[in-house]
Amino acid sequence: MNDPYDIRDDLEPGIDADLVALADRLRDARPVPRPGFRGDLGRRLAARDRPHFIAAHVRAAIATYALAGTVLLTIGALGAGGVGPLG
């Protein structure tokens, strides 16, 4: 991971101390989510890594795209035949 105090070399002298102080102040003032939210988020993210959860979402996405493609091909075929919204 990067050093939190890694500052560019092309800044004016003395600016780096101000930036470090600003970074410390922002880090200390940053709000932290409630413990209940953090725990719930951790459990949800852990559940997403399960293979059956991923497989179910992949199957749903495939079915949705296949259905949408079929509908679009049907509309295109009807339009080429002179029927429908594109006729």
C-alpha cells in the first residue's frame, strides 16, 4: 500500500508539512459508520462471495439478456416484414 505521507516532489518547499497536517486532520474528522451497519455490510459482502449466489445472479442475467434479445429480434423481424412499429 502507498505511504499516506507520500507527497509529490515538484511542490514548493514547506507545502508538504501543511499537506500532512491537512491529511491528519481530515483522517481524524472522518465519520465512521455505526457498528451494526459495518457488521451487516460485512455479512452481505461475505454472502456475495458464495458460488451459489454468484451462479444464481449469472443465470438471471443470462435469462434477462436472452429474453431482451429475443424481443428485439422479433420486433426487427416484424419491421422487416412491414408489420409493427418499424413497418
